[in-house]
Amino acid sequence: MSSVCLHLLGFMLSSLGWIAILIATITKEWVQSCSTGVSDCLHFNGLKLKGLWTECYRSTDSYHCKTLTDILTMPAYLQTSRALMITASILGLPATLLILTSLPCMRFGAESHSSKHKQSLLGSILYILMAICAAVATIWFPVGVHQNARLFNFGYSLFVGWIGTMLCLLGGTVIACCTSPSPQRQENQYYYTSQGSSSSSSSTNPTHAKSAHV
């Protein structure tokens, strides 16, 4: 598989991962906690759904949600998870634009291969940073909930966040690995290699000449 195909594959995987991270950020069912026994929670009695922005209480006869707006009373894990997921969501826009403009089929004026190489590397680094931010948030959040309440189950938003994290990490790694160095760098490497070989051969010539004279 050529580097162009790998580049496109990494871009598609990372874009899907960014969309999954956005969905996980805005949805509200991250974890399900239970304040009563497990048997009662299985029948939706006292089941609480918690996300980054809301808390929803569900029972057999009612379902109501409360928006989490008081920042001063929020636990640290919730504030940190919010900040990390927002950071990952924002980083997705410049990363996608950088990778999109660095594709070989995209041309903007007299853009050199060296600039596309730098854009591709920077975009892949941003995707990997997105994956790290989302991974820390989606792992720290259920751990923090479990310390404060009885964790009953993971919500679908958390699974979507994990899928987005893996896709961004995989896509960013593929893009970084398949990004070829610029032609100028390859030419410099060839120049220094040829210079080294020529200097070594020239240093051995006087010896051969002296032995031939003797």
C-alpha cells in the first residue's frame, strides 16, 4: 500500500475519531451510578445517569435531568474531564485542516513538498494529543464517579469516547509513519553520503600510489 493510500486511511480514521469525541462530549450518558441495591437498579429504581453537563435520575415512573452549572461545587474530576474533552474537540479542527491541505491531491498555489511534510506531521501530532486528552478524560471520569458513588455501569457516551480515542491515536500514528521526508532532505542525505564515500576513497589513493612506486 502506497504512502498516499496510508495518508488517506489515517485521515479517515482520525476524522471519524474526532466525530466520535465530539459526540461523547455533548452527550450525557457517560456512567450509570446506583444509590440503592443492584436489584433495584436492574429495575431502574434509583438509577442516576451522569455526564459532563447533566445528571439524570431515572426510575420506573419518572425521568428528570439537572444541568451541572455550579462550577465551584463541581468535583475536580468533572472539571478536568470537561476541560480535556473540550480541548480535544477544539484541536480536531486545525488537525483536520492541516491533514486535508497536506494531501497530495490538494494544491494551493506554489506550495512546496516541504511545507506539506510539516503540515502533515503537525496534524498527526495534534491528533495524537487529542487521543491523549480524550483517554485521560474517559478514564478519570468513571474512576472519580466510582469514588463518590456506587458505579453501576458504563454509558454509551463513554464507549463512543473510547472508540474515538483509539481511532485518533491509530490515524495519527499512521499519518506520522507514512509521511515521507522532503526531497531536499533526501538530497542532503545523499550529498553527505557521497561526500563521505569520496573522501574515504581519496584518502586511500596516496597509499596505493606509494605502494605502486616502491
